Amino acid sequence: MTQLSRRTFLKSLVAGAVVVGFDRATSSWVTSTHAAEQLAPNFPTFDGVLYTDTATRAEAAEDYGHIIHRTPNAVLKPGSTNDIVKLVRFAKNNNIKISGRGQGHSTYGQPQIQGGVVIDMSTLDTVHEIGRDYVIADAGLKWHQLLDATLAQGLTPPVMTDYIELSIGGTLSVGGIGGASHQHGVQIDNVLELTVVTGEGNLETCSKNRNKDLFESVLGGLGQFAIIVRAKLKLVRAETSARVFNLFYDDIETFTDDQIRLIRDGRFEYVEGQVVAKAGGGWNFMLEAVSYYSANKLPNNNRLLRNLNYTQGTEVISDTSYFDFLNRLAPTEAFLRQIGAWFLPHPWLDLFIKSRHVNNFVGNILETLTLEDTGQGPILLYPVKTKHFTKPFFRVPDGEIVFLFDILRTAPNIPEVINAMLADNREMFETNRDLGGNRYAIGAIEFSQNDWKQHFGEVWNDFRRAKNRYDPCNILGGGQGIF
């Protein structure tokens, strides 16, 4: 890996067929050495490092999905927020596409860009300040790292995703859903302030009371309007322990009825659920509910389990620390890495389903679904209350309660199998869409612009206006394929 001078970098852009401009007369991309030389005097210097070596670019062309591969011609590992400002301004003036990348845990090439520049946000990972009820941290910081800092002060974010090795900026771009979302919304509903670099190259601070339109647009905006560089996040008091209840059901209606009962009465801080394989074939259902506590106030099991209709005698109840519960996927990740499954393709399906359709929709899928269809990946199914979702571009179906349904597939590295799973994803998406449902925009589903228009529905014109206002040259978020 080498750090390049301004002039050498522009030449390397040409050698790698990186676009440095657009010739309106010929309707063609400009990649000539002459054009690069003309641009060189305006090319910025950086506090961090800009790489054009093959290995770094190849890494940025991968994500957790291992399905889509778009290779940039440069990767910026910024040393400061100002690096991002300078790069975005240069890119805007020269029509170069840019994509921000956190941990690359997307499944369908969302943070990738072909022939542009990827900004690897992981180098900006500082916790700047912890107050009584907030934390200010860089967007490249992982939620795991944030917890390490806040739990030392007895504080925690209200909502955590199941997997906490994701970056703050990454989840705030899509939503950030988890088992506490029935009480606190998604992670974007718990942001107090953002610092962003818009597609115009402007460094802006925004909140509910300052630049509100920008604030509301960026949170859940899929990286279309600005690159999040820093966030001020809400914190609440953290308990020290977690009591985990795994409750098993034979039929989906009883399972979902109990889930809805729990999120309505709020007796548990965390409610999720899984579809689990039965020995010999078929499926059962596991309701996962958690009560957080400290030593001075232990949970009352009888109160927590009252009026629930799980199969008596099958329940599994365990206690662990609050952090270990939130970090519960770490051993699974280590095992999957060890056996190589972590590095296989992951054509995930992620849908939001109207509550009145969930039993029939999921039940029909399970009639023919096999473990082979999932690649042994987990199937999640749990409800959330829509009243807690406050950001306009985080789209869920109408109704008081909707269900998140995820088939977190792992596929062999065989194109025919991957394509068959992707086709199944599309078919299930369309069936759910026709029932008034939509997708959670992290999964592996091919989407056209018409699909995106339908996805955003009544706020599509607002979404488009925000794009025109904050990224009029359309240099950001190309991996989503929205514009």
C-alpha cells in the first residue's frame, strides 16, 4: 500500500479507468492522462491516506453478502472529518462517485461503488464525550466499542441491534432495529444530533431544532444525502444483568398472539422471536424475551410469564450479564469464521409484514421451506410498534403493529444456488408487497427505481427533493441504485 502525491494519484485514476469527469459533447466519461493533469492542481491533500493498491480496492469491493462486487479505483481512510469534506468537494466538482463504508456488513453491495472512491469510515472511531444522558462518537465507531465506553459509566443506548460489531454510521443510515424497538423505536429514533458532510461538500450540524430537514432526511436515508461523520446519541441507565426466557410454541398463531401481548403490556424490555427447525423436519417457534435487572431488584418469573400460552415444560430460563447478552453473537461469529461459513454468500431476506397477514404469509412460506433453503441460517420473526418510528424515510407498513421477518440465509459459493435464493427473495418480497408490506433495506433483493418509488410511497417526492437539495450532483449512495 502506498500513499500517493496529488499528481500521481490522478494518473493512477486514469490507469485504473477511474472517471475524472464527463464530456457532454461526446456523452462519455473522461479518463485521459491529459484530463488528470489538468485536475491535479486542484486535488486535495489528506490527513489520512488515499489508497489505489489492488488489495485495498478489492476489500472495498466485498461485503458480508459476497454477492455483488463493485471495485472502486481508490479508498480513502480519512484521518479527519476535513478529509471527507475535501474529497466530497473534489468529487462533486469532477463528477466522481463516492460511497461511505462502515463495517461492510451489507448483503447486496450497498456501500460499494464502481470506479469511484470508497471512504472507509472505520478510521474515525473516537468517543468524544459522555454526559449524563448522551454520548458523542464518530460514525466509524462500532456499537461494541461504544458500549465498552458507556457501560463504564453505567449507561447504554436504549436500542441495540442483535449484532453489535456494526458501525454507528452504518446502522443510522438504514434504521437499526432490535429487540427493544417495541419500546424505543429503532436506533435512528434515539439520535439527538448529527454532524454530516452533504453531497455539496458542506459540513453541517443538524438536530430536531437545527437544520431539521437535513436531520430527518439523513437518518434512515440510505446514504443518499450526506455522509454521517459524528453522532450525539441518547443514553439511559444500564442494568447489570439480563434474565433470558426462551419459550417454545407449536403453532404460529399462538406464538404471534403472545408476542403481541408482550409488546402491548411492556413487561419485557426485549422481545424477539425465531422460527426453529424441528428434529425430523418442520418448524416450531421460539419467543425470546428478556428482563434486565440489577441485584437490588430481581425479576419475578411468575409475573413475567403469566397468561402466556407456550408449551409448558419446554421453557429455558437463564441469567447473564447485560453486556454478555448484547454481545451474545460473538461466539457464533467466531465459530462461523472458524468453519468458513462467515465468508460464504449471504442472500438475506428482510421484510416488514402487516400484522393481520403475518400468520398466513409466514405460514405459507414454512410449508415448503427447508433448512437447505436457509443454509442453516436463522429465521427471525417479531413485532414492533410503529408509533415509535419517527423518521419519514424509515418505511414500514400501515398499522399499529408490524412484524419483521428475516431469513438470514447462507449459500454455498455456487451461482445457481445463489440466484435461486435471490429469485425466492424477490418472489416473497412481491407477495408481501401486494399485501401492503415492504422491505427493511438491508437485504439482498434486486430493486429498480420504480421499486424504490413504491417503497417510499407518499414520501417519494420528499425523498427526491432532499436528494436535489443535499446531493444535486448525485455522487452519493450509488450502491443502492435509487437514482
